[in-house]
Amino acid sequence: MLLRANSLKKKFDKENVLDDISLEVSQGEVVAIIGPSGSGKSTLLRCLTQLERVDSGRIEIDGKLMVDTVEGKAQYSDSKTLHEILLDVGLVFQNFNLFPHYSVLKNIMDAQIKVLNRSKEEARVIAMELLKKMNLADREDAYPCELSGGQQQRIAIARALALNPKILFFDEPTSALDPELTGEILRVIRGLANENMTMVIVTHEMAFAREVADRVIFMDSGIIIEQGPPEEVFGNTVNQRTKEFLQRWSSEK
């Protein structure tokens, strides 16, 4: 099991944002997390990638312990272990988070050099291979402001992949894009799924989640309401809250 999370709890201003969340993700599995805005989906991803700290619970990634609960409180591992875990994960944000003053090539090379201590030559070779994979090899000298949103998001995905993560997290990767550009990103993610990349994807793209995910998790009010194969969650759910959410989605299409 690549990811194990047990009994995660997180509060903001005394409000339960995550309330006893547990999940596991296997090597090569694609998990889609769906649910209404404010259900805790993005907070869960931020906790799994160390951008937020849980109040209690246990998280283990690739056999390395990130956090466990001791006497009712979260106790995180030492900084060396946390750094090693960070190298195992990649996170693609909804708003790209590229460095605006760096070229496309430098955006992809920089972390490789600083984090993995790769030489400039090796980092450049890897960056160019990823740009070809994203169909953006001709934009290596461009700056983010010169690219479309879809191109920027593909660069962000390439930057994450350049660090060879064992698991890749996506936080609503298409929410800032128009429908045409959304298709570009979904094709990239679909390709990664075909390559058996382990991914956890928070998304509002229900049709995409149904098509690509091995498992779908439906969250609401900080808890996991239901999870299972896409055909079960989308086509045969018996949970009333899931039905209401999917009916609303269907009526808005």
C-alpha cells in the first residue's frame, strides 16, 4: 500500500474540516475525490502533502511515517523523514503556481537541481523529454504569461513529474480553465493513468472521474460518505446523499 491515512482530524476555528477520515491508495491506483465545495477535499490533499498539519491521525507514505497520534495529539516525524516523504509526492495546484520570472525550461529544471542535486545538463534533458510529452517542446524559452492556462497547467504537471514522485496529487487541476483547455489537461492525466502513475485527483469533472478512476471517493462535511468503483458510485449508489449530489450534477450539465 503506497498511502495509508487513518482517522485524520483537522479543525479550522473549531469547525471540523476533516472528521475521522481514513483512506488507502495502492501502487498504480487512480483515486478521484468528488463532493460539494467546502466538503474538505482540498484540505485532505493539503494534509497529505504537508501543506497543512492534522490535529490527530496517522499518515504513512511508501512505508515512511509522516505523523501519528500520541496522547491525543498529532506528532510528526523528524525533518529528515518528512523531507524524504516530500520527495515521494507531487502536487499540481488548480492555479498552476509557476514562477512568473522563470522560463518554461527553468521552471522544470530548477527543483531538479535544488532538490535532487541533478546537474544542469541532466535536468535539461529530463525537462525537454517532459516538454515533448506535453506537446510543448517549442515553448521552452517562453514565460508563463505567454502561455494559455492549459499550457501553464501542462508545465506544472511536467514540473511535478520531473521529481519522479511515487504518488501525484491533483487539486482540481481544471477548475481555472475553460472547457476546451480542460480537455487538454484531462488527456494528459488520462495518459498518466495509462502509464500506471499513482494519482489522487480532487475534481469536479464527474465524467472524467467516472472514466479514469479506479475508485471514487465522495466526501461531504469533512467525512467520506461513500467510496467504490466508478460504476458503483455513479451508476448504482444506494446512498441518498451521493444520489442528491450526482442528481444536481446531472441537472447542471
